[in-house]
Amino acid sequence: MADHTNLSHRFFLSIALLSTVAVTEPDLTGELVSLRSSSESGVIRLNDESVSRFITSVSIPRPYSLIIFFNSINLNSEPLQEFRREFGFVSASFTSNNNNRSDVTDKLFFCEIDSTDSEAFHRFGIRSLPQICLKAMMEEDDVDGTAESVAEFVESRTHLTVGPIHRPPLLSKTQISVIATLIAISAPFLIKKVLKGETVLHNSRVWLYGAVFVYFFSVSGTMHNIIKSVPLFLTDREDSNKLVFFYEGSQYQLGAEGFSVGFLYNAVGLLLAYVTNALVRVRNVNEQRVVMMLVMVVSLLAVKRVVYLDNWKTGYQIQMYWPSSWQWH
Amino acid sequence: MVTKKTSPDLLNSFSFKSLKLKTKQQELLIRVSILGLVYVLAFIARLFSVLRYESMIHEFDPYFNYRTTLFLTEKGFYEFWNWFDSESWYPLGRIIGGTLYPGLMVTAALIYWALRFLRFFVHIREVCVLTAPFFASNTTIVAYFFGKEIWDTGAGLVAAALIAICPGYISRSVAGSYDNEAVAIFALLLTFYLFVKAVKTGSLSWALGSAFGYFYMVSAWGGYVFIINLIPLYVLVLLITGRYSMRLYVAYNCMYILGMLLAMQIRFVGFQHVQSGEHMGAMGVFLLMQVFYFLDWVKYKLNDTKLFQTFLKITVTSAVLVGGIALGVGTASGYISPWTGRFYSLLDPTYAKDHIPIIASVSEHQPTAWSSFMFDYHILLFLFPAGLYFCFKRLSDATIFIVMYGLTSLYFAGVMVRLILVATPAVCLISAIAVSATVKNLTSLLRTKQKIPQAGSTKGVGSSKSSSKVTLDQSQPFQKNGAIALLVGVFYLLSRYAIHCTWVTSEAYSSPSIVLAARGAHGNRIIFDDYREAYYWLRQNTPTDAKVMSWWDYGYQITAMGNRTVIVDNNTWNNTHIATVGRAMSSYEDEAYDIMRSLDVNYVLVVFGGVTGYSSDDINKFLWMVRIGGGVYPVIKEPDYLVNGEFRVDKGASPKMLNCLMYKLCYYRFGELVTEYGKPTGYDRARGVEIGNKDVKLEHLEEAYTTSNWIVRIYRVKPPTNRL
């Protein structure tokens, strides 16, 4: 019933929370505060030197907690950078929500270590990213890549409140005003066109394309992709250069496979319509022949391909039922 | 039924000239016999489940329907209508008459009484089992007339044949699946057909028929909301595209007003038509219709166009304003209820996932992957775009309707797997248009080559006629071959469709899911009848007033077959009550004991697939119990049951998981058992792991009964120990 997407084999990231208590070493905390104020969204970027300064060479327990995001820009992985942005939101929200309470903000710092400029990866034993773990207790926890889950993780470990997450609005204010002026300027022209009946909406062909698109959208399982937020394709577990486009099992699909199959449906259907309705008007006989042969071959291949894929995906072997008296014994 | 409906045609055809009459008669004979065969085919294709298993009711909800039907036939309609059921939702109970759609039960009871009147003394169960196939057969007839209405008789015949065996429909209408959908799809298609007919003719009688069809639909299934939103949307589209006519006015007003008044007679629906946000669209369109009519009248009276333009502007603005204000005031004052969660989850698909776990938890509410579409529609998916193209080529009121119906329902089918059912008639009809038009085009191409004038049967071919005219003036020998090749291709595809449908019906959709079948090591069939074994045990070995706690999936079956009171069942009307059960299942035993004591629970029933490898058991549903329980009681936290985001039952499982009630009840004594050769004891075959807690000790419960394959395990809740 429930889908458990095992994150640990998908994305390359890791969060470690180094948690601590007591023993005041005010100069280090002060340094971290100043580093935080100078970095973007309050995420401090650590290198080898600062790792040893703030983490390894500090006597345990430390007076502050660090939550470290192990990043790898070289990997250029979209889910990872998505998570990195979410991480930034948590950091920014944490500082802004606890603005006037230095007793809270000085206890937790959001950091980032990139694989390019640090040996820290080895030091923390980060080999198969992403494990999401808490160093202090050596216990793994569930963080699913959203700002809320990171905040929850932090709150459950450090007992500091992060507060509501502030995400930047989808469109900035200048963008909104530009769009509004554009709409305001074009409105009179549009209204005039509508009244005259000259818009694209008066063209039935546009509606046909729209209808075909809605069909494509539905049967290719796009709603499934949106609701379950599936990736377009996966990377093979064994071989990272190989991409997996098709997922076996009828309850789940990947983005690309749905679109390719949806495309095949439409291709065959529209070709059929084209042959019976438009091709007959073509004057040139040779052209007709070639196109017709082409259409038939393409349709045959497409249908065969989809049926094969469906049988493979659902694991069913469709066969014919013959009368039992016809069978050999 | 078939001959009855077509007999007027027969009579008409006799009045034709003798030569014409012959071809006409032949055509009619072929048409009627095809339709008759399709009618029989639709019925027998659905009997696979009876052949492979036995004549029994399937799944979960049908058991409730069966139980109520039994009550209805035994006690009569008024008792049924006022029935307060104290055997479910203990201690709350449930008012049955006011919380169900009675259409299905009344239909089955009427068939039963009719058969008895004719001196056929069948058991009510047989009637219930065969209701769905019977209505599926009737649906094919409606599909024929609908296809005839939107395209031509050929399309109607193809549509009837396609829908007769379409897996998307069969999945919900095999013998034994005695559920609301069984009659509802018939009612849905009938309503649509009658409405389209009413719009075409503008006749009051068709509109009246459509209103009654709507009434039947409302009485049968909650999916009527689709009708009451699609028809106004259709009318609105016709208004916008300038297809307003007196016919439309008559059809919609009659259908809406009468349909609404009739629907109010169903207690479960009540005044929703005037109070709920989901029905407001229909009312808005109704009012808009009156504005249109009024404007028409004013235009007729006013001869000054300039004056009319001003008047038009003022009326339209004020009408929209008044409507908006009324809606705003109604919503703000609480008179108009906001949209329900289920409705939201259709429009905004991510809504259910975030807000209503109980909707998201049901497997048939999952979004649809492409393979499910392929599995249920097969070749129709390729034909649909072609059908769309043909519909756009010949736009009429009827084709606009079928295109809208097809696209909206397909979109909804993408959101929820179960709504594939609603889209099936539309997909079949549109695909039938593609098949029929293609075949007609190609055969007419063939015929013109043989220099035979067009046969009488091609009346009203429309676009295909025009395109065949185009082909007439270019007779190349190649085209004939091409047409033959294409025809062979089309028939090959259709035959694959038939093979696919037969196979799918027999292998995938005929399982009653209360009796499980598996293939043994030697390819033989093994039947697991544990559910019924457990329910009959409950019936015969427990006190009649015993209360049984189980996850809600099994509630209907326990009351119907075990005849015992349950705490929650499949009518998930009270989320808190279900969450309480979820909480009990996911708590430690002593905490769960307090909850069970407070609910007077005597027996706990769990479903366990570890021995047989049955994967839809309670352990696999467990996370949903946690989620639903945690939704109401925040003490239950999902991460407590997971390890690194993963759900495990082996040694690496979380301690909370290993000691919660559900785990203990499922795996009690399981640690001693060897399930598979070469594996250690306590090897769970459903999840393929060795369990983590083999030494389960129960304190407040004791094992009462475990079925032969361990699928159902029943525990007795011990009375509290004496306190001195």
C-alpha cells in the first residue's frame, strides 16, 4: 500500500548534526555568528581548516550544534540542489524566527561542506551519500529532503525551535508588477479581438489540439507523476552511467516512460485519423503509397511496443483460450 | 428487451418499397442479432468468477450491500428505510437508511420479488451475484443507442461490442461484485444518453426521462456529482459557443428542476442540491439560462439594437454580480457548505495526500500509472485520438458532449484508479466512432472500386460520406490493396482486444478477494478460504453480543458473515473512531488494552500473510493505521515505526514496531514456525525476511483461533484481573 522510496540509494547528500551542550567557549561561537551573518541565507561554508577549528579540535561537549549539509556541486544533481535550497530556507527561517534571542541562535549553526574543498568527507566517513545521520548518537533518522523535515529533525535533536519556514514567493514583486502592467496594456486589444471573434479560441483546430493534449496528459499518467512527484528517470544502482527509464511494477511509473507511451498512443491514433481523412485527398499516388506503408509500419511497431511494455510491466502473460479439445495431450 | 426496442423500426421498414425493404430488413436482422449476441456476451463474460470460484459475493463493500438487501427482502422497505444498525460502529451505531444509496438494494429486491412472482424461487444471493452482469448487458444496449445518437448505427454497434468486454468496466461488474457501481454505470450512461437526446429533439419527454435517469443514478451512487457538474458545464459550453437554442432550454430546465426535486427524495443526498458547493454550478447555469431566455425575449420585443446592447451589458453585469454576491453570502453564512475533501482531491490531486490520509490510504484512490490505462483499455487508447479527430471533424451538440465527457472523465481517471470506470463508456464510444468511421471509409472505398452504387445501408454517414466522395474521383488500383491492408490491420487489433479482454477478465478481475487462489509448485491451483473460515468461526463460537475489533477493511465482512458487532467498518464516516482503532493497533499492549476495554472489545481480528505470502495483510497496511491514528492522536508518530525512513519487521526494525499490538498479534507463535524449506524459523514470506521478535508474549490477550493458513488470527481480550 505505502510506497517506501528508499532515499538512501537515490540522492547524494548527507546531513550530520553535531550536537553538544555546556562548556562555554565564547570566541568560537562569536566567530560562527559573524561567519553566519556574512554568508548567504546563513549557511556557513566550511573547509578543512574550519572543520578542525570548529569541530574536531573543540573539546566535547561543544557549546553549539552544527548541522552540516554535505554538498557536491560537481555531481550536478538536481534533487541534491533542490534539497540544498530547502536547507537554506530552514537556515534563513531559523535566524529570522529567533531574531532577538541570541540564546537560541547561538546554539545552532547551519553549515555546508562541499566535496571539492574538503577532506572532511573522509573524516565523517561519508562514502555512500546520502546517509542522513546524527553523528553524536550514531543513529539514523528520516529526513526526506524538504525544509520541514530538516526543521523537524533539528528540533527533535537540539530542542531548539526553528519556527515556520519562510519560502520566497514564486514570483518576486517586480515580476508581478511587470506581468500586471503587461496584462493591463494588452487587455483592451484582447477584448477587442474577443468581441470580433478573431482569437485562437475561435479556431476549432486549437480545441482539437487541446483535447489531444488533455488526453495525452491523462493517459500518460502525468497526474501520477505530479501526485507522487516521481523523477523523470533513475540512475542504475550498479552502474551510474546507465539510466533507468522503465520501472517494473504496475503501481508505479517513472516520468519519461509515461510520456513516451502516451506519445505512442497519440501517434497511432492521429495517424489513423490522418490516413482515413486527409491522405485520401493527396493527388500523388506514389506519395500516398509511401505514406501509407510508413504509417502502417509505424503503427504496427508502436502497438507491438506498447503491448510488450505493458505485459512486461504488469507481469501478465496474455494468451488466447482455445477449446480444450484442440489441445494435444 | 432487444426486440422490443427495435420493433418500431421493424414496423417502419415494412412500409418501404419491396426492393428497399429487403436490404433494410437484412440490415435490421443483422443489427438486432449482433446486438443480441453482444447482450449475451456481456453477461457471460462476467461469469468467469462464478466458474472459477463459486457463486458468492466479492470483496468488502458488496457484503454490506448484500446484508442490507437481505434485510430489505426480509423486513420490507419501511423497516429498511428506518433501520438503525447497532452492530457496526459500536458504541455509536449507524443509521443505515440515511447513510446509504438505496438504488442497488431496491433494484436487487425488485428483481428478486419479480422472479418470485414469476415462480422462480431463487436465493437472494444469486440475484445479488448476477445483478452486475445483468446491468452490464443493459449498458451495452444504452451504449448502442448512444453511439447511434452521436454518430451512426455502426458506431453504436461497435460501441456496444467494445463496452461489453472492456476490462475497465468488467473490473467492477463481474458476477458477485455487488456494488453500487454495478448499476450506476448503467444509470450514468442512460442519463447522458437521454439528455443528449433531449437536447437534440427538444422534447419534454426525453428530458423527463433524463431526469428520472438522474434520479436513479442519485439513488445508486455518489458519483452522480459527476453528472450534476458535467451537464451544466456542457450547457455552459454550448451557451458560450453560441449554440443556445430552445431545445437546450427545455432539456436542461426540465432535467435540472425535476432531477433536483427527485434527488431530494433520497435521504442521504437530502438538500445538498441547494446547499452544497458541489451542486452550485448547476444552479448557476440554470439561472444563466433564464437570463439568456429573458434577453432573447427582450431582443424580440425591442427593435432598437443600440438600446438592446446597453440593456444586454447592464443585465449581464448585474446578473453576474447578484450571483456572485449570493454565493458569497451563502458560503459566509454557512448555508452553502464548502466542497468536500473528496471533491477537492479530484480538482487538486495533491490535496488528499496532505490532508485526508483515510482517502489517500485506499489503494483504489491512488493515481493511475499508464500501465493501468493500458490494462483496462488496451487498444482503445490508440483509437481514442482518432475518435477525437472524427468528432471534431463533425461537431454537433452530441459530439461536443461526448468529447467533454471523455476528456473530463479521463482526467479524473488519471487522478484516481477507480474512476477509470466512469471514463470507460466515453472511451468506448469515442473509440467506436474511430473504428466505425474508419471501417466505413475503407469499405466504401472498396465498394466504389467494384462499381457498385452505394448500398442503402450507408444513410447518414456524414463525414465518411464526404470523404468517400473525395476518393470516388481518384480510383487507383493501389488504394484497394491499401484499404484491404488497413482493414486487416484494424480487425487484427480488434481481435487482440478481444483476446486481451477475455484473458484479463478471467485471470485478473474475477477474483472474489475473499477466497484467495495461488499457483502451487506444480502449477496446480491452491485455494485459501481462510476468511470465511474465520468469519464462520466467529459466528458459531463467540457470544452473540461479542464486539470484534479489526482494521476497518474487514468490518463489513465480519458483520455480514460473522454476524458480530464491529467497532469500525468500511463506511469510513467517523475518522476519530478509526483513528482510535489505529492507535490501539500501534500502541504497546497495555496501552492498547485500556483502549480496548473502553470500547468493550471482546475479540481482536488481524489478517496476516506471513505464512502464505499474501501481501495485502495488516502488517503491510500498518503504516496507514499509524498515519490515521497519528492524525488524530499526536502521541502516535510515524518515524517511531520506521528505521531510516524504511518500514521493517526484521531484526533491524524499530523497538516500537517490534512491540506494538499489531506486530505481536500477527507474529504470535510465528517464531516457532518454519514456513519455507531452507529458511530459518519465523521467516515471513510476504515480506521475505526473518522476523525480529520471535518470542512474543501476550499479557492481556490470548489466542482464540487461527485459520488453517494463518491468514486470519483472532484473539480474545481477557477480562481484567481481580483487584483485591
